[in-house]
Amino acid sequence: MKRLLITLFASVGLIFSLGAQKDFALYNLQGTPQAVYANPAFVPKTKIYVSIPGLSFTNLGVSNSAFSFNDLVTQRPDDSLEWNTTSLFSKLKDLNVFSLNMQNEIFGFGFKLHESYFNFSMMHQTKFDLLYPGDLFKLAFKGNAEFLGQRASMNGIGVNLSSYMTYNFGFARRLGDTFHVGGRLKIASGIANFRTKKTVLGLYTDPVTYALTVDGGMQVNSSNIAVFTDSTSNADPSILQKSAYNFANKGVGLDLGGTFQMNEKVVLSASALNLGTISWTQNTRSYEVKDFNFSFDGVDLNGYFVDSSGTDVSQMADDFIDTLTQLFNEEGVEESYVTGMGSRFYVGATYELTPSFNVGATVFSEVLNRQFVPGLTIAANARVKDWLFATVNYTMYNGSFANLGVGLSLRGGPIQFFIMSDNVLAFVNPYGAKSAHLCTGLAIAISEKSKKEKKKSKDVIE
């Protein structure tokens, strides 16, 4: 039974250990139509791009900022498993984040017109973040004896979930011989959301009396969540489908980007993505646990059944439950609220070694739990053939330093296929990986004729 539990929790830990996509490889596949999602100023080599509905762009990833499978358990000589708490506790921070991200392009197209590039897409986005404190694991494994005379902090614990559709209108243009600028207007229709706005929770153990003091407070918001959580709710499940296009939860966002050809060898680039908010107004509920401080000194066994005043233990329990009920607003209130789209920022540079090969570096940052989380990628990019483009990169992100990314874009006639991962090592050694990601797609892409092809066509006509 113990081994079964360890295997179960370790499997969950494996899921937690995988890393979310940040599109490091995609940012370096600048010749592909899909690279516009990393920087709206990246103009593809194709003249016309039309997605294949549901297949053109699928981006999946999960992440954990703390530990991998190998950090959770070790194998005994008899092949049984045991918790490796020493390794686990060394990896945990005060607040850790498990994230899941999924993107799927429903439909999209783009085309060049003179010096401009126009594009449109419909994108479904789902984001999930679980924030968990390191002290929570220490309490679970070691109990409160580890915190005598100290406050075990669970501050920040919470869940953030957001699902929405965006309708994206993009434009990029060449300015002179050195600049490309681009932007994308994103009109969002929110499907469902759950947000932990505030969480304060702590446990203090008196070192002499062992009395427990619990303090805390919480605020959460939700929209269209009753469909999943309340079996007695009258909410129609079809409301989720309708929310993808009825704009009951409205949002507006903006992506901005640019490139600058510094000289014949060096190109600089930068982009700011998801600069926007969504206003949640449909089927909303906000709950609050008022700030509290509750002490428990234990139970007097001499008065366990009836104390000196004649109050039995059931009355003591009722008083305790009444206190908790007063702290928590079970019904919730209906009020609108606003969430961000999860802003990201890229700054990159490439240096051309040959006409078909360059190296580069990209600095990345995203806003996570109201904090900037940085990353750094070093990449080598090659145009192997006119129909084959490849990138290989190494990334340091979120405390993980073993991330090797690979991306390929292939074209056969009008069909373009690409596949990439920000860390292929996760597929080779999943137990030790702290990041995994897969992005793939299939589309129709009609390329511009090269000068050589144009001259050949002209000669044939003559």
C-alpha cells in the first residue's frame, strides 16, 4: 500500500515536473508563418498562408518551478521506492508554481500586399496555475513539530484558471531597408475563469504549550465555474460554447513587435505580447474569508463529556463550526472583475555567419503571480534548403538549466508542416526533466518566387 501511494504521488510529481511552453524555439523559426505569434513583426517567407482548421497550430506544455520526479523519490536496493525528502525540501521555495498552458488555432490566414503583411486568426487559450508554498510539503511530511515557535506560511496558496477565445487582427510592414514593425489587436471572449485574488494562511505552534494558532484570509473570483462545481446549479453547460463567441466576458489585448537590421550581419528584435485584460461579468461569484486569528489550546479530557458549566462537547464543536461559518461567505456575491492576459516580453539578436546560417540570443520575461520571471535562450538557426528550416537552442528558465530545444519547418509544395519543442530532453529523460513542451501544426503556405525562379519563368515565356 505504501509503495502504491508513493508511485501515485510520484506520478503526479512527474506531471508537475514538466515545463510550460514559452515559445523559445518558435521565436527562432522566423521564416515560418506561425512565428508571428512570438513577434507580430516577423514577416514569413510565404506570400499566402491558410491554416487547416484544428491542425495548423497546437501548443502544449506544463511546468513546475520546484522539483522533478527524481527529486521526489529514490529507489532502494530491492527496487522499492521511498520519498527523498532531503532533495525535495532543498528544491522547494517559499512559493512554487505549477502551470498548464494550451493553445489551439481554430482558423487563420495571412497574405502579403506590397510591403505589408495582413493576418487573422481565431485562437483558443487555456491557462492553469497552481500556487503552492514549500511549508505545505514540510507540514505534510514532518508535521508541525518542525515549526515549534515559528509560523508555517501557506501565504499565496491558490488556483488561477482561465479559458478564452481571441480573434486576432495582425498587421506588419517594412519601413525602409532596416525596420519591420508589427502589431496585433486581440478581441477576447472569456469562457470560464477562477482566480485566487488573495490568500493569507499560517499555522503557529507554541514551543511550550503546543497550542496552535491559525491565521488567514482569502478572496476568490469565478465566472461560469458553477457548471463544473455545483450539481444543483441551473447553469446551462452550453453556455461555455456560447461564451466562445458571444463576448459576454469582453476583453481587449495588443501584441507589439519590431525588428531592426543594424548592419549586414546583425538583426535586433523585440516583442511585447498579451498586453490586455478581460472583464468577467457572466455568472460571476466572489467569495471571501475574512481575516481571522484562531487559537486552539487542546481539549480538557476531564471535561470531555460535560464541563463544570454543563456544556457538552457537541456544543463546543458547534461553537467552533459557527466561528468558521461566520468567517466564510458561503453564498458569495455577484460582482464583475478584471484579469490580465499574461504579458510576455522578448528581446533578441541574431548574427549571420553565412547567408543560410545564423546564431542568436533571446532574453525572455513573463508576468507570473505579479512578478517578472526571466529566461535566456542561445540558438543556432539554419536554412538547410528552401523547403527546410531548423533551429537548435539552449534555454535557462525558472530555475531550470537543462533545456535543449529543437524546431523544424518543412514545406512540400503548398503544404507546410512544423514541429518544435523547447526541451527535447524531457522525451529522453522524463524522470529528470523539469521542462517539456510540444508545438506542431500543418497549413497551406504558398511561397514567393525567388529572383532566380522569376528569371527562369521569364526566360521560358520569352
